Amino acid sequence: MTSTAVRVRSAPEYDLAVVGAGFAGLACARSAAVRGLSVLVLDRQARAGQVIHTTGLLVKEAAERWEVPARLTQRIRGVRLYAPTLSYIDLTAPGYYFLATNTAALMQWLAEEARRAGARLRYDCPFRGASRDTGAMVLAGIGARVRYLVGADGAHSSVARAFGLSRNRAFLLGIEAEYEDVGGIDPDRLHCFLDSKLAPGYIGWVVPGVDGMAQVGLAARWPHKPDLPAFERKLAPLFDWSRARRIARRGGRIPVGGRVARFARDRVLLVGDAAGIVSPLTAGGIHTALESGWRAAHAIADYLEADGPEPARAATAAYPRFALKRALRVVADLPLPNWLFNAMLGSAALRLVASSIYFHRRSDGALSRATSREEAELRRPAD
Ligand SMILES: Cc1cc2nc3c(=O)[nH]c(=O)nc-3n(C[C@H](O)[C@H](O)[C@H](O)COP(=O)(O)OP(=O)(O)OC[C@H]3O[C@@H](n4cnc5c(N)ncnc54)[C@H](O)[C@@H]3O)c2cc1C
């Protein structure tokens, strides 16, 4: 008999450890805690919302499902789509809207929701690996024993690396600056700019934000580096920059290769960007991060508390494969010339394609489908 076998083992201290207090991790932690699991969340940031790498635009479906407080958001009812020449068309759909967010405050709210549900949040606490011990995993540097581990640590997941899971390979690189006092921006439009030279594979944007802020950014197929100053020079004649003050700059890589091949193994599951659950076409990942975190929480609670199937099975069925959007990403990556965008701007075909990209209903199939028990959890305020 080995010494390991005779050692007296202490019971796991937490049912679930979640690495990453982003959208996916906090949604997962909240729902798992509401389901009665003891939950520990680790994040390397010093506090909620300390570092923001996203524009933070929410689609209507996410806003409604997660009941984000109105004080943190600014409703935008339509899209203004600009050709490279800066002529434009307006697109709207009855009842549809986007929400610009005060994203740092949104992260603080999500963290507070998870805490109120009973999760323990530890900031300034990077994931340093975990070792397996019978029936549990032990988190390196923390010593906590946990029954299940979720990797919600973003596009470059350390959890994926530590457990030999698949990594994201295809990215857009996005860069954004946030300004106070930019004049002349229509606040009811998401301003989107087609320009295959400045933003190959994606678009530029100006988002009229909360409290009069404006977010100006663009993304391009990685490893192409988007040139934000050149984009800002292009915008100079459109808006009034005379009193503008830049207050933040941010950016990061967005995985657009679709769901990674191997996103789970024994008692470890990836969610959100870590699992590549981001629309390969629009690069929107907040809605799917929230949904995948929530979905994972229920699968893990069913598994740990109710003899449910291994959560990887539920995730395999629920996580979208994005087959169509991956195919459309190939089209978006084609080096289309700017004259083509200019020529097509007024066409019915472009209007149709753009409207279906911006306003299609994002149900994400099984990812968002809830049983009545899960719906009840979503509606239940945390104690
Ligand atoms: C420039 C840009 C603009 C974007 N704009 C939008 C948008 O407007 N709308 C939209 O829907 N999507 C947008 N996206 C995509 C969206 O931001 C992501 O899909 C979303 O944030 C994914 O959420 P997540 O919780 O999976 O990961 P993240 O938001 O990346 O959160 C991961 C968390 O894990 C933590 N972490 C990382 N490593 C460790 C570690 N080793 N130990 C402990 N903690 C760790 C991080 O600190 C972070 O808190 C944008 C992305 C970029 C880069």
C-alpha cells in the first residue's frame, strides 16, 4: 500500500472552483451558488472591473435575459452603416436594440450578484495550476480542494493549457479608445464602418456610450494590427472632436475559430471565450459567455447533486458549433476591395445581409434553451 493511499483525505472545501470572474465565470458562479453549490471564484485582477478589454455592447437577448440595471446602460435602437467613402445607410428592426454599457460597473454588478447568491470571490488570485487528488482537485498556491473546476479565463485560457485542452487558434485583434465630450454623434445609432484597408476581416465602430462617453475602435483579422490613429483621422470630419478627451484605451484578441475541439475532461470544463464560444462572424461573445456559464452551472449542479450525466455531455449538446457563421467568417476574411463596399452600400442585397447580421434573433439553440427549473433560477433574486 502506498503512502498516498493511507493518507487521511479531507473533504473538498468547495463543490466548484471557477477560474475567471468575467461574464462567463460570474454567470456560472451565480447560478451554481443559487443551485446550492459551494463556489470559489478566482481572478487575477485586483478587483471587479479593474481591467476591461471589451466594448461591452450587449445584444437585446442578453439584456433581457440577465435583467441588467438600466443605470448601467444606454439603449441604441439602430445601426448606421458607413461605406469607405463615409456615405451611409440607417438600419433598424422593430423592437430591436443594443445596449452600450458602463462595462466596469457591469462587472461589479455581476460580481455582486454572484456574491449575493453565496459564491466566494477572490481577486488578485491568478490560477497557478491544480493537481488531482482522489475525488477532488487541489488548487496550487491556494490549497483549496474542489470537486469540479471551470475554466472561464478568456481567450488564452491557463486552465486549457494546464489540463491539455484545446486552445483558440483564430482571432480578430480589437483596439478601442474611450472619449468624453465628442460632439455630434447620433446617440441612437451604433456607427459601423466598412473599410477593408483599416479593418480587414471586420469593421470600425463608434459606440455612443453611457453618460455621454464615446467608444471608438476597430478590429482586424489577427495578426494584422488595426491602426486606431488612422481610423480616428478618418472620423475627424464626421464628429466634433474640439473638446474630446481620451480617458481609456483597451483591446484584445477575440477568438473567431468557433468552439474549440476539446473543451472538457474529467471534472474540468471550459466556458465562454476559453471554449471559443464566440460568434465567428460578429465577434460578439458576451451573450454566449453568459449563456455558456449559466448552462455549465446547471450541468455541474445536476452532476454533483443529482447524479446527472457528466457535464461535458450537456455542454457538447448545448455549445453552438457555429457552422454557418464559421463559413461566413471565411467570406468576411476575403480581401474585398473598398470600391465594392462603396458600390454596394445602397443595394438591397447589402441591406438584407447587414440587417440579418445585426438583428437576427440570437437564440443560440440549446445554449439558451431553459427548463422550467432553470428559468425559475434566472428569475429568482439571490438572497
Ligand atoms: C476589443 C474587444 C471588443 C469587444 N466587444 C464586444 C462587444 O461589444 N460585445 C460582445 O458581445 N463581445 C465583445 N467582445 C468579445 C467579448 O468581450 C468576449 O467574448 C467576452 O468578454 C468573453 O467573456 P469571458 O467571461 O469568456 O472572458 P473574459 O471577459 O476575457 O474574462 C476572463 C476573466 O478571467 C480572468 N483571468 C484570465 N486569466 C486568468 C488566470 N490565469 N487566473 C485568474 N483569472 C484569470 C480575467 O482577468 C478575466 O476577468 C469584444 C472583445 C474585444 C477584445
